[in-house]
Amino acid sequence: MAETEIEGVKLGSSKPMIATQEEMVENRVPIPYRDQCAHLLIPLNKCRVAEFYLPWKCENERHAYEKCEYELVMERMLQMQKIRELQAAKKKGTLPGSVLPAPANV
């Protein structure tokens, strides 16, 4: 996946994609769940099926998957915060790192 950049902030995850498309298709991972944590979802789903979806089973696999998803969300939130800060600085006319304010629009 190509990384894009908005307002000087790189978008996309810093985590590598471990599960391949073939593995995700083979293990019937739903499309919305095919992200950087899919490699943890595959064994979790296998465990869930083997244990008849009992909630007290597969705790380690579930915890690892949920932690990975949480880290992805936090990373996206940080990127959005940086974008908002840069946009606010543009509106004020002070860009980070500049000593002088931006010239007035006359």
C-alpha cells in the first residue's frame, strides 16, 4: 500500500502487513478486518471455532488481537491530531518552526 501525505503528516500504519491476501482469503477473513492485525485474527477465529465460541476460551489470542487493533486506532488518532494542529497553525498564520508570522492577505 502506498503511503500518502496530508499536511506533511504521513498517513498509514507503521506496522507491516504480515498476513498475505491469499492467507486472508483462505481463512475467510471479512474484508473490513483485513488490516495489519489480520495475522492475529486468523488464529483467534480458528480457536473460537474449535472452542465453540466460549467467551472464557482463547483469551490470549483475543487480547493480542485487541491490543493490535487498539494500537492502530491510537496511531490514526495521533495522525489526525497532527493534521488538525497544522491546519490550526495555518489559519492563525503561524507555521511550526517559523519565527515570523505569515504575511497578511492584503
